[in-house]
Amino acid sequence: MSKKRMFTVVLIIVIFIAGVALFRRNVFQSIFAAKDNQSKATVTSKKVSVEVIKPKEFVQGEGSSYKATLEADQEGVVSSKNAGKVISILFDDDKQVTQGETLVVLDDQDIKNQIKSAESQLEISKASLQKPEANLENTQLSYDRTKKLVEQGAVAQVELDNAETSLKMIKADIASSQASIQAAQTNIDNLNTDLANMTIRAPISGVMDEKNVSLGQYLSPGNVIGKVKDISLIDAAIEVDQGLIRTVKIGQKAKVKLNEDDNETYEGVVKSISTSADSSSRAFKVKIQLDNEKLALRPGVFAKVMLMDDAKVHKFAIPVALITGKEGNYYVYINDNGIVRKRAVTVGTLVNDQAEINSGLQGNESIISTNLNMIQEGDQITVVSE
């Protein structure tokens, strides 16, 4: 074979190999491009469309809000001290009464009869005392004379012994009669106390409540027949979490409303803070005292208490539905330039489906508000509405 022909064959082989290599390169590039486009398409398809909102800022200048139950400032239990049959009832629920006012009268005839008998016994004891008292002076003089005669040797010792015995007997009779008189008088005093207790009176001034007595009923000592509640002052009782109790002080001002939309506000001050927390709720009971001169507030009613705080605090609120997690580990989803991020928050008071955020938000976040069940941290999202 000539050199020219051999060169031609070699050139053809080189061109063929180059063509095969170029073809394979193009094929691989097409495959990789297709995969890349598929990957991009997949990523694009994973983006979730969401809406976002901004936290709602508010200035908290009035302090924390609490649910409260109104209670009477003072409460007196009306009960029977003696046994007896009810013959008169002079009150009904909601009646305004004054301290010492008669509420119930029990049949006292038996006690009156006992008093008459005791008074008769007292007179008998007093009469039995008159004779030994009258004889005491003469007996004492006789004893003194006999003693002098014995000392002079004029009479025998036996005469003095007899005189001394007579004196001792008279003194014993007097002591016995005096003891009987004292016992009779004590009995009369006790019976008079029992007689007074047959009339059941109001222990304090206030409004009658929880009536539990009827005519003809036989009461035993200790039977509760009602309560007197002093509502000229009313206490609004709230429960404060152990983490916040240190911010509450005796004398701290408070505002109370019966309803959220109520225009009338009652002002009061913190009256008492319980020494220990409730064993189950770990909360402290706090009472706010309110002036109730017009008696418009009644025990047992629910109310809203706002503890006043001089320091103004900027806080944020978001819908409760946007908060996920559990107590002690709450968080919200934030839009971070198209990427989902979790943000830990602490939650305060809940009002009208809005949650007060104590910490975790600065106010400039875009909080994801829709399709929360379709996203997780790190996902790409498309914001369609803000």
C-alpha cells in the first residue's frame, strides 16, 4: 500500500473516532440537561403557595389581664347556738340587715320555765343563809369568852372545844349556803344566755343569702340557716401564675369590668396575695378590693381584671391558630426570603383568638398564615398575599 493511501485510511479512522466521541458527548449533555431540568421542575413543583401577615403591635400600659370571680369582702355565717323549734323567721334572701338584727326566733318557753325554777332555788339558798349568818356573831362572841375563861382556868377545856365546834358548824353552814347561792346564780346566768340565743341575730351588717330554714323546723346547735354577706366592698379574686406573682404588689391599682364590651369600669387595689400557690395549678390567689357603695356588684359574678402597670411595654399579638408546638415549646413559621424558618415564641394572655407574644418577635417578621400543615423548616415557598 502506498503512503498516500495509508494516510487516507488513518485520517478516516481518526475522523470516525472523533465523530463517535462528539456524539457521545452530545448524548450525555442532553441527558444531564434533561435531568437538571427535571430537578428544577421538581424543586419548582415543591414550592407551596402561602399567605403571610405581620405581627400586630400594641402598647401594654395597663398591665396583665385576668379572669376574676367576685366575692363578698366579709361573710358571716348565721347558725343556731341552741336547740329549739323555729317559731318566727324575719328574713329572706337579698334582705339588707344590720348587725344584731333579729333573723329567727326559737321556742324559748322551756328555758323560761327553767329560769323560774332556778330563781326559786336561789331564793331558798338565800333564805338558808340568813339563820347561820344571824347566829355567827353570837357564836363567835361565845367562843371568844370561853377561850379567855379557859386561859384563866375558870372553865374546863371541854367547854372551849364545844364552843369551837359550834363556830365551825355555823361557818360550814354559811359556806354551803353561799356555794348554793353561787351555783344557782351561775345556772340562772347560763339559762339567760341560752334564752338570748333562742333569738338568732345577724353577726354582721350586709345582705342575706343562702337561706336554709323553715317554720316549725327543729334546729340543733350549729345548724347553718343562712349567710350575711357584706358587699359594700367586693373582692375580685384572680389567679396569678407563679412566674408573674413577683410583679404583683399589695396596694397595686387595678381596673375591673363585668364584660369585655362594658363601658363601666370599677377601680380597686390589690388587697391580699396568698402565701402559697395552689398545689395543682401552681398559681397564687390574689384579691382586688372594690368599692361597691351602690351595691351594683354581686358575689359569684365573673369579671375581667386589669392590673395597672406604670411601665409601658411594646408587645405583639398574632392569631392563636398560627402558633404550633406545645406548652414550653411554641413556635411560628417565618418567611425568610422564600424559605420556611421556625421561630420560637413565648405566649402570654389569649383574648378573642389573639395570642399575646411575650418574646420571640421583633415586629418585622412575615409570619406564614396559610397551608401550615403542608410546610416544614427549610421548604421553599411562594408568597401570594401579604
